[in-house]
Amino acid sequence: MTVRGIPFVVSAPSGTGKTTVCRALVASDPLLELSVSHTTRAKRSGEREGVHYHFVSAAEFRRLASEGAFLEYAEYAGNLYGTSYAAIEAPLARGRDLLLEVDVQGALQLRERRRDARLVFLLPPSLDELERRLRSRGTDAPEAVERRLALVRRELEAVTAFDYAVVNEAVERTVEALREIVAAERAGDTARVQAAFGRAGVASRLAGVLPI
């Protein structure tokens, strides 16, 4: 009998680098698939339909939501994002582990609805660094950046609901930390990664990089 896969959920404030980290992690692990979410936001340069997101209109998104197609969905910075049941059930049933890159609201919904999910919160090195990253990427208008920054403190309140928290100072080190977490969860032996990245140390890591 095929053993079901494990859903891993990675969330972070916008600008923390979760997309880069998630794609690097999946590229390094042939047993891990990336779940493709739906969104109403505009496609960015280099993004492809069905690879980065399923890009849909607001009307289509709301139709899918009304039909119960989404396991989780949320509005973030004026756009809708959601993970469909179809996107995760097939890979998990095949025994594939799945990586879901979702916003904090979506992760909290998954916490309630999927008790088998392992949640990882990515922290930026500092608020100043987060602001620099948001402004330097040039994908949002200044007022949109301000709205995103205003959300950060509210999002940080949710970090204690996550199983792990990792500071994303350098992509390579962050990916290695996530690889350690994934390997430990697969093996059912998480004592070491819990000591390094688990809930018991979240408060101190948060206070160290993002005083609130």
C-alpha cells in the first residue's frame, strides 16, 4: 500500500523570499512537488500559467470558491490566492510529498483543515531588510509596498501557530535548513530540527530579528 505524502507549508511576509526558497528546495529534492495555487494578481515577467500560478479573473476565482474548490483561500494586498483540493490530493495519494507556498492567512486555514500539514514560517533578517527587498524588486507601486509593510506586524502574530521558523538571511542556508526539516519529518525523528527551528525557540528568534 502506498504511504501518503506529507504536505509542507511555507509562509512568510511578502518580500521575505519564500518563492525563491521554495523553488530552490523543490529543485534539490526529486521526491518533493510544488503545489500550484490560483491567483487573481497580474502575471509578472517570466511567470508561466500552470507553473507559477493558475492565473484567473476575480469572477472565476469567486465562482470556484463558491463551488468549494479551495482548501484555503485569502485576499492579500488586493489580490486573491487559493489552493485547490485538486492541486494537493492527487500528489499526496501517489505518495509524493508536497510543498505549498501560501500566505499567512492561508497557512492558518490549512492548520485548521489539514492536521497532517507541517508549517514553516520564513522570517526576514530585519524589518529594514524586508522593506529594502520589497522596494528593490520593483514589482509594486510605492503605495502597495506601504500596504504590504503594514501587514507584517499582524502576520508576525501568527508565527506561534507554525511548527518551525527559519530566518532567511541567505537562500542556500535557508534551503539547507528546510531540507533538514523535510528529512526529519520523513524519518519521524524531529528532535534535532525542533531544537534548532521549532516552536520552543520561535519567540527568541522573532525578537532577535524583528523586535515588536
